Amino acid sequence: YFFKTNIAEDFSSAEILVEVKVDNSLEISKDNLLTNYSIEAALYDSGSWYTSNGKPDLLSSKIVDLKFQPSSAPPFGFHGYVFVGQLQSPKLWSAEHPYLYTLVVVLKDKTGNIVDCESCPVGIRKVSTTYKQLLVNGNAVVIRGVNRHEHHPRVGKANIESCMIKDLVLMKQNNINAVRNSHYPQHPRWYELCDLFGMYMIDEANIETHGFDYCTHFKHPTLEPIWAAAMLDRVISMVERDKNHACIISWSLGNESGFGPNHFALAGWIRGRDPSRVVHYEGGGSRTPCTDIVCPMYMRVWDMLKIANDPNESRPLILCEYSHAMGNSNGNLHIYWEAIDNTFGLQGGFIWDWVDQALIKIDESGRQRWAYGGEFGDVPNDSNFCLNGLTFPDRTPHPVLQEVKYLYQPIKVALHEGKVEIKNGHFFQTTEGLEFSWYASADGCNLGSGDLSLDPIKPQSSYTIDWQSGPWYSLWSSSSEEVFLTITAKLLSSTRWVEAGHIVSSSQVQLPTKREFVPHAISVSGGGTLLAETLGEKIKVNQQDTWDITLNTKTGTIESWKVKGVDVLSKGIYPCFWRAPNDNDKGGGPASYLSKWIDAGIESLHFVTESCSIQNKTNNSVQIMVVFLGVPSQDKSKVLFTTDMKYTIHASGDVIVECSVKPNPDLPPLPRVGVEFNVEKLFDQVTWYGRGPFECYPDRKASAQVAVYESNVRDLHVPYIVPGESSGRTDVRWATFKNKDGFGIYASRYGSSPPMQMSASYYSTLELDRAMHNEELIEGDSIEIHFDHKHMGLGGDDSWSPCVHDQYLVPAVPYSFSLRLSPVTPPSSGHDIYKSQLQIS
């Protein structure tokens, strides 16, 4: 049977048509079969069953008794039976409102006994296209999608219903509304669950021909008539099995299979059999006559905009694959969504992909770990190229899922010309089911919070409020350098996929400040008298019995820093320009960032101290200048970096580090420009004022809000299956690292330097680069801390070419930056130390 609907233009009614075929092994003629048998068909409003306190009235829920319509079709037409009916005011199915009816079809013999009874949930919805738009129920819905392979960490490609449900729960909780079945029809239960939860779907035929790319002596199957029947068989099987599922809005002819005459046969058959959905096919350039939507993969934003602005292209553009989530990736994702949200003709896309496809493996010691290609004796294999997910294999989210949730969120907040605009990006529902609240902070401190009373905002409409009229305005502080306003929308009621109180969206905007602030500075008066002296290869600076610092003139680094007898710094401070490469750094062969870094010698950089001496000394401060030469270990006569590092040590215990970096101009874009130092492992309590609380980077930080966060070093670590650069926090104003007794070290931006990129780990950069599995990582004997003035973006448009966007590259040009280091003792806090350097003009 095939459930079809014709919905009125104003969606006020729907004509229901059900095509029914009867398996007639006795070869009774079509007309005679109805002499001995009868067919009944009805539509039930099963939505009422779930609101009936467990006692549904099934009979009264029948809303359409479908009537047999004698066929006038010619013999070569449909050789079955058609039932029709009319439904007034239908409840339409969409991903936002996945309302389902139940269709029941019954076959009886002439005595009235039931021979067969079939039923399934069905949805009433209309999929159509207009100029540059794909419409669902008349609305140009935005596809906030992911690609999904069937994968379970223990049983591989076998399907478990609880795993499917976990996927859908996580997807819905993170504002994902669409899935592409990559690259084959999936388990039947998956479709039923997508109908139930509300998920737009591209159902894809199991056709892919990658192997033929290497077989130049064979003609491609899509060009061979002898392959047409096999290809058509797979498409027909998919459509006939899945045709009654409301979630499917598009049929796909397969994946990456070139393009040829056979595709015209596939597309033609689908369009004849099921014109109620669109046809999708990326192969052949994503704009062939065999696709109803332009559906490229890994297309760059600027090329998307060209197509959207092409008046001769009437089809919408929906990316079938984009933002390759391999390891620590998905940089630039916000750039895609700035374009999608603001460009007519761009309607979203499907991130590649949902889950890391690793399997649990138990090693010789009985320890479990994630294993990937080649670790099961499998040849050939694609190594770790199966690890492209937004989640780990057990569905633990990667940090990037927070970015996806934010960019996919239906409620958008922006500050324009003094107005706070709250936009309802839903297409079918108002904000009536949401509770809005606000929270304001100044320099990381809570100013206040409360509910935000709003009238329901209609779909695709906005509410605007003058920010100075908001309840937060009276709390606004004149002495604050930064003021942030956060507006959050939570669900008032529980749903099938989450409890009440779930945060649907949360957006932070920065409000104007009342005062102009000048470069940060600290008071140089007071603090007592310090002593500074050079003893052989040591420079010793101390202030009575409060603190003492020892620099090694040979290495140019702080060898020891003690505060009241407690070591707060164990090794450092060095310039740093290297990071442990991530998967995207490695992509591109000889053209990759990693290859260029290795060729330039940045990977093997060694620092030679050209000079280290006291430059100036007063009763309450001393200046020490260190000049580092960064040379590659294979050619120590070649200077890649010259770094002047000036320490100004104050009697108060503050150390101002001013860095001036001059790279060799022939160097490629740099991984980072910053400093590295180590602290004792006991200083594992981390507090920072910056973006967080989760991992974020310069090109992946839209979702990370500015606030004061607390964690410990172990929890900062992200256990990517293949280690590399990770665990960073961006736009950090200040941070403290303390032990359980409250002693530690403070670091902040200083002078006119912008906020920093920060990371802290028990694993050194060298260790993160060495290990091929997270479980292989070996902790060092200290915590390695990085504060970067500049840090290269992660990239993520794909993972096989260098694709960090220009604005997130770190060119090899001179840089100057400053940071402040201070001892932390139990009475002091990072916020108090930071406030002491804010200067109002």
C-alpha cells in the first residue's frame, strides 16, 4: 500500500489516497478478487491515544473511512485498488510538530473473516519546490543536518534500537532537524523513530563506485547499460520499502558514483513513482538534471554564494556534506551559517558526520580502547579516516557539538544599534512553549538575572527591545571594562526527547561600556624593597621572605619561583610556535600545513639564548632582557625566530613579560605565537575568565560564552581517539592555577594585548604528537601551560586540504604582546588581581 495526500493550497483540508495491492497467488482477476474478498481502509487520529490516560477510545479515533474508488485506468496503469477520503483541518507533520496518524488496511474474505491486516503511522505533509527554495508545508525550512552511518561501538553495523533512540535524543537536544542516511537504506526501525521524533530525512540508495576511480581500463558502471538494471533495482527496493514514511522528504540516487545515462533512468523512475518528494544526487557536480536540489559536498562558502546569486540557477542549495568532523575540527562552521542565515537560496546542509566509527578493542593487559582501521588485521584500511564524528563511538559528545547546537539553535539573539533583537527561527511554532531568562555579568562578576517576559513570538518573526530599557540596565556598572548579557530560552514542558527546563538556545551579546579603558597597567609604587643580584649563571631576585625568583642566564628561563616557600613555577618561560598537529593540519600531503612546518624546521625548533642580563634596577623593580634564537635542530645556523623577552619584576611579586617576536619572513603560516611554561602537578585547580566552559579555538568559539569558569587540569583534556592539539580555551583575559591550599600562579593579558588562547595539560606537546591513541598518552611530571597571543584556527571545511580561512591563519610577521604573571596566595583571587590593572581614561 502507498499512502498519498493532496493538500489544499491553504492547508485547510487534505485528500487521502491509498493505493493497495493484493498478493494474488491464485491469479484471480482483479474484478473477481473483489467478489470473494473485501478491502477496508481507514485513518485513525492516533495522537489522541497518548492523551487519554492510558484508555484510548480506538473506535472514536477513526476520522476517515476511506472509500473504494473504481479504477478507470487503462490496463497498463496501476493494477491495484485505490481508496480515497477527505480530512478537514489536518494536523500537519513536520520536524517541529511530528504529528502522526495511523493507517489501517484490512483484507477480509466473503464471510467477513480477516485474512490480513496491515497498519503503519503516517504523516500528512507537503514537500515542494519554488524558485531557489525547498518547501515543507509551504515553508522554506532550513536543513540543520548531519550524515549518519549505522554504527555501534560493540556490534559494528548491527542495529540496536536503544542506540537509534540515543542518536535521535542527542540530535534533537542539539537542535539537529535533519539526517542523511549515508550511504544506504537503513534499518526499518530507524525510519519509524524519525517519523516519531521529527527528523527530515534524505533516504539514500546503496550505490557507490569509488573503486572505479582507480580502474581506468573499465568503463564506468553509470555509463554501462548492463549495470542499469542493478542500479534501478536498488533504487526501486529503497522507494518501495520506505515510501510511507513522513520523515523522508528526498530520495537520493546514491553517493559519489559519477554521472551517466543510468542516473536518468533512476531519477525518471522515482519522479514517476513518487512526485511528492524531491530527488537528490551529488555525483557529476551536484547540478545535473537528475537532482532537484543543488547538493554539493565540502563546497567553500564563497562558491556557495556564487550559486545562490546566480539568477539562472532556480534550485535551492543544500550541502549534502560539509564541515568534516575529523578529530579536533569543524573550524569555520560559523562562517557557513552566517552565509546560510543571510542568503536567499542557501538552505543548510548535513555535517560529515555523526559518530566516530571506532570499535572497542581489548589489549593484552585487559584494558579497553577505541580501535580504528588496520587494528584488526584488516587490509586495506583507511586508518583513522573513519573517525569523523560529532560524538565518540559511545555517543559521548565531542566539544564541537556545543557549537553545532548553538549555530543550529532556532532562537537567535543579536544587538543592533542599541536594540536587542530576539528572532524565532522556527517555521511552524511560536515561542509559547519557551521560558526566556536573562543574565548579566561585568568583568566576569554576576550583575543580576531574572525572567524575561515576552509575548509569544510568531514563527519567523522577531521581538525587539531597547537594551537600555531592559531589567539589566539599572545594574550596569560604570567601572566595568566588559559587560555581557546572556538570554536563554528553556522548554516549559517535557517532550519525547528531553525533560522540561532543557536549554533550547542561549546567546550572549556584549553591551557598550560607560567608560573608555586604556592599556592595562599596575601600580609600581609600594610592595617593599626587592633584592637582585647575579651569581654566576644565576640571577636571583627576591623580596624579603615573601617570594624569590631565580633565572638561569644560560637558558634565559625562570628556573625557580617560590612564594612563601612554595614553588609556583617549575620550568619556563619559553617562546612557543609549535602545536601537536591535528588531523586537518596533516591533510593535503606535501601541501599540508604539517609538511610545510616540517620542511621549514618549525617541528624541531630549539631555542638558543643569545643573551640574558639585568638591564635596569630600582628599589622596587628590576628589568631583565633575554634574547632567544629559535633554530631548527638539523641546521642550527639558520635562525627561524628571534624573540626579545623583557621581564619586569616588581617588588609586589608581579612579573610583566613583554615579548617581541620576529619570524623569518619565508616561514609558512605558524601554528601559534606565545609562551610555554610548566607548574607543579599539584597546581591543578584552574580558574579562568574567558570563553568556555568547553574546548574552543579562534575559528570555533561562537557557542563559548565569556564568563569565569572553574575546572581541574584533568577535566580540561579532551580524549580524542587520535591525540593532537586539543583542550584549548580562547579569549582568556586571566587565569589562575592553584593547589588545594590556595597557592599558585596568575596570568593575564597586559598592556594593550588582546585576550589569549590558553591550554593546560598533564601531557606535553611532544607527547600529544607522539601517541596514536589517547590511552597511550603518558603524563609528564608537571603541567604544561600555554598562553598564546596568536593561535592558528583548526580548519574543517575538509580534512584533506589546507583549509584554515585566511583570517584564522598566523602569518610569519613580527608580533608584540605582554602578559602579567603574579603569585596567588590564599586571600587573593584572580578577579581582584585583574581588576587592579584596569585603568579608566
